Amino acid sequence: MSLITFFLALFVWILLSTLVARFSLGWVKKPYRIPAISLMAMIIFILPAVDEIIGKYQFKSLCAKNSIIDVTENIEGRTVFLMAPPTVEIQGYVLPIRMQYWKFADKKTNEVVFSYKIFYSKGGFLGRVLQLSSNGDPVLFYGICMPPKSQEFREMISEFHVNLVD
């Protein structure tokens, strides 16, 4: 049933975009009217997704810059614990983005042994207002970013005999 609703809404939005473009560009001369209306209809059609389109590139750029695991030089045989990862809202982006900074510290010295960041993005107009995603997540991209080598991270902990405790 939701698929029928989606296609019905899509059809209505295409029709509405075309009608608005047609009525707003009625003054355009005959040979240019159809191309102008078509272009304007496409622009109006894409408008609800513009924030997610821009947000997708901003999020991917942020992810590419920060998708690393910072490791200190000597981690062999240490016993570490996870410091409570704070959640921070990041400003200056089109979409709302939260960051969790995961730090693992030495049990004896409280020195940070390794750390990484995880980013979460909420959706734009389509995801939040129109509720096209279940919990406001982005519709056009995956809204979670973490270091790509998390499996290697677990292997690194095992290889260097790092003990992870609560």
C-alpha cells in the first residue's frame, strides 16, 4: 500500500511542478515556451531534495577527512577502557550532523591509547517532513560514517594483546 502511496504522491508532485512552471512562465514567447517550462518543472521537482543533495556531498567530505583511527605508538599489552563517548552537534552543515568521539584510554594512566569518530546525519526535507524514511534518516544516502577498517581495528586489538575492559 505504501508503494501505491509513493507513486501517487510522485505523480501529483510531477503534475503540480508542471502546472506551476506552466502558469509562472506563461509570458515566455512561443518557440522558447516548452523548453523553459520543462526546465522550470525539473527545477521545481528537485527542490524538496536539494538539501539532501548538498548534504550528501558535505557529509561524504566530512567522513573522508575524519574516517581514521588514531593510535598511540606503544599499545602492546595495555588494558584499556572506553571513555563515555560524548555526542556533539556539528554546526555549519545543511543537514543536522552529530558526532561521537570514541576514546579508549589506558586503565592505569588514563592516557588515550586509540580513538575514532562516528558521524550520524539526519535527513532533509524529504526524510523529516515528508517522512519518507522510518526515523528521519537521509533518503538519498546512508547517514552513518565510521572508520572503514573497524574489522582491522578488532584484529589490531587482538594482535597487540590489548585488553578491553568495562
